[in-house]
Amino acid sequence: MSAPDPASPLRVVGVSGALQAPSKTTVLLSAIVDAVATRVPASSRIIEVAELGGSFAGALTREQLGAPAQQALHDIETADLLVVASPVYRASFTGLFKHLFDFVDQYALVGTPVLLAATGGGDRHALILEHQLRPLFGFFQALTLPVGVYASAADFDGYALRSPEVHARIVQAVDRGLPLARKAVDQEVSPYVSTW
């Protein structure tokens, strides 16, 4: 996270781990990013791993990445607020979602606020937020915001998010998260480098 310009809008970067388009996960992610933009001045970008797939799926080092993936990493590493979402695959986030974050610099997200979201076939998958996504961003020493958003297949009509409960959860997540995000952005964050 870089030092903010107080006159600049909040740089919000959404990352969807969905492997296809259209995607319920990307619909949920877009709804959260839009909710942020209705509350604070924001510039936003949504990164879809389904679109990046060919430019980074076979890369083993960051230097092997194509230009679209390099730009995505730059945007992730310089975001003021990350909103991340993945569908549940085999009880976790998708492999391409993890592969993208494997290329993120270890200290680039220190103190960066991250709002977590996920989609799955049923409510039993909601624990992905706590058991998979929160530890991943804990590794980066990011500031995972306290309220995450989960939506199951029953919350959608096709690719339209219809659930009033999920919409209310989005409002709750954004309203509770934005003060923490603003505080984090207003502070200069120095990456901690371990001496171990």
C-alpha cells in the first residue's frame, strides 16, 4: 500500500477467482465494489482470473508473466482497498486465485485492508471466509476487515443477486469496514522485514 493523496479517490481493486464468465462470484464482487463507491469517492478495477488465465497460468516466476498479469499484480499491490472473492472449489478458493496471489510480493499488502467474499453451492461452504481466505491474507499481514460476505447459489436468480439478506450483509460489511480502511489508508505503513 502506498501513501495516499488525501484528494485522491480510494483505489479499490476487486479480484474474482471465478474460472468462467459470466460468474456469480464476479456479480457478488461487483456489488461490493459498487457499494463502496456509493459511500466514498473511489476509483475501481475488477480483475478476473478467468480473463488472465492464459497470461499467467503456466508461469513459474513473476518474470514469466504476460503484461495483463503484471498490470493486475501492480494494481493489487498498490490498492488502497482490496475486495477479493472466490467460488468454493474442493473446500477452498480456486487454484488460479491462489496462483495469482503466489506472485504478489510478500510485503506489498502489509496493512492493506481486504474485504473477503465467496460464493458456493450451499450455506455449509460459508466457512471458506474464515478457514481459507482470512489465513491467506494473514500471511501477507494485510488487514482483513471484520465482516465478510458469502452468497450461495440460492441467493441468485441466474446471474442476478436477489437475496435481501446478502444485500444487507454487503451494506454491513462496507459500513463496518470503510472506517478501518480509511484509517489504514491515512497511515503510512512500513513493511516489516523479518530478521529470522
